[in-house]
Amino acid sequence: MKKVVLVTGASGYLGGRLCHALLNQGYCVKAFVRKTSDLSSLPPPTGAASTGGGTLQYVYGDVTDYQSLLEAFSGCHVIFHAAALVEPWIPDPSRFTTVNVGGLRNVLNAYKETNTIEKIIHTSSFFALGSTDGHIGDETQVHSAKYFCTEYEKSKAVADKIALEAAAEGVPIVPVYPGVIYGPGKVTTGNMVALLLVERFNYRLPGYMGEEKGFSFSHVDDVVQGHIAALDKGRPGERYLLTGENASFKDVFDIAATITQTAKPRFRIPLFLIEVYGWLSVLFARITGKLPLLSPPTANVLRHQWAYNCDKAKTELGYNPRSLKEGLTEMLPWLKSSGLIKY
């Protein structure tokens, strides 16, 4: 019998790509989405088999609505909990706790009331482990919880602790930790590299961003395969970093310039200017209701290093992340063909 998998956050950047991959591998996929969600990244729920033999069904609800989540769990064997509120800043920061912490609690409670669930793959974040100033982090790193750059980071660290406590109590949950996800697909805050490249190639971001600090960049399709590998091979309670090449945003812009044969930025934008611009953007956002691309929390993140080692996922899951150059070589023509950039 084909396994029935539920993907929360199915309309999101990662969730949509995950649904496509699961379908092509023959799974019966239930895409958990809100009535108001943008479903453009998902195939239509025709019920017909995909090229891989899978089927897709939309189920409507919200991870903050326990009853809708519990009903969606019915008949499922695997849960991919990819739903999250991913923003550096929002007007009501309590929403991060409601969605990212409360949503996971609801998933765990629904699991206890459902007797068919074999495994839960929980999409965490590198932020849940904390910054790695002066070293390369791995799965043994625990967030100090003394300081958080963003409310999003705080919510993911709290949720991570809850996931690990649940695993210790016997819940078959496997937490995975992507890095800075990028690649083709939805251009949202969950795809920050794409957003910045759009700004860069449209001459709205004239210089390098911030300090020469390292981030771990993960191509979205590598992260998707890492999730599916965690279903097959991941050990409950074990953490797996689905990160990639450690580099800076300067490296991203330089590699992009080389690939597109365009000029590299000639200067670095000081962090204090990014912070000032962030405060102005927040003020503008409060007036217009449109969330800003850059905000003061963004400047806080840029002050730190977020570099990680994914050897454990490579060894145990067969995770095989592509290089940043490989990923950008694929992504930039896609941005161009989508009409988002010119070069």
C-alpha cells in the first residue's frame, strides 16, 4: 500500500517543491493549505496519478486550528511539518509563537490522537541552533537562548526544544535543519537569496550587504531530497543539518556577477546604514501594511556567522548538497526567464 503523507505548509516555497517530489516518488500526498493560500506552486488536485504514480489531495485548515489539523491527520502514515511563519519582522511578533511553536504543539497532540502515524519530519531551521561566531556548528550545538537576533529565531529555538523533548518521550519525530534556502520557485521571504538578487539586478541594491560573515546556503531541491531521505533513513530524535556550502552574501553577488558576466558591486554597505534603512522600512510598513525586505533584525543577523557542517546528513541520509556556484548557475537563468531580472 502506498504511504499517505501530509505536508503542512504545502503552499509555501519549500512545501510546494516537497509535494512535487513526493508525488513523483509515488506517495499519496495530502497538501494541508489555508483557504486563502496561494496555490500556484502546487499541481491541481485532480486525483489522477502523476508521472511517478502519486496522487494529490488538498485538505484545508491551519496549523493553529487544532481540529482542522486533527481531521487532516486521519489515514496518514507520515507527517512533513513544513509550515512556519518565516519573516525577519512582522508588526505582531506574537504570531511567531502562535504559528511556529503552537503549530508544532498541535502537530504533536494530533499525533497522539492518531494511531496511523509512523514518522514526523519536522522542518526546523539553522536559526534554532544559534549563531556560530568563530567556528563551524554541527548537530550537537544547542542554542544558548541568551540572545536572539529575530523573533523568528526565538520561536524556532523554542520549537526545537519541544521537538527534542517529544522525541525523548517516544514520539517518532526527526528534526531537520535547512540553511539559507535558495533556488527556483516562489520568490518569497523563504527564498531570501532570490529576493536580494532581484534587488541587485534591478539596481536597488548597489553594494554588498553587511560584514564578511558566513552563512550556509542550501539549494531547495537538495533540502527536499534531504527531507525524503529523513523519512526513509532518519532516526527519530536525531538532528540532521540540511545545510550546504558556507559562504557570504558577498560570495553570492560575486558568483552571480561571474555567471551573468556583469560587474561586481564596488563597495560594501555598512551595517549601520542597513539598520537605518531597516527602521525606515519598518515605519513605512506600519503605514502601508507591506512587509519590508530589510529591517533592524536583518542587520542583527548579518552581524553574526551562521556556518554549519552537514557531514552527519551526508553519512546517514545520503544527503548530497550542490555547490553555491552550481545552484546559482541554475537559479539565475530561471530568474531571467521569469522576467524578474535582466542581464
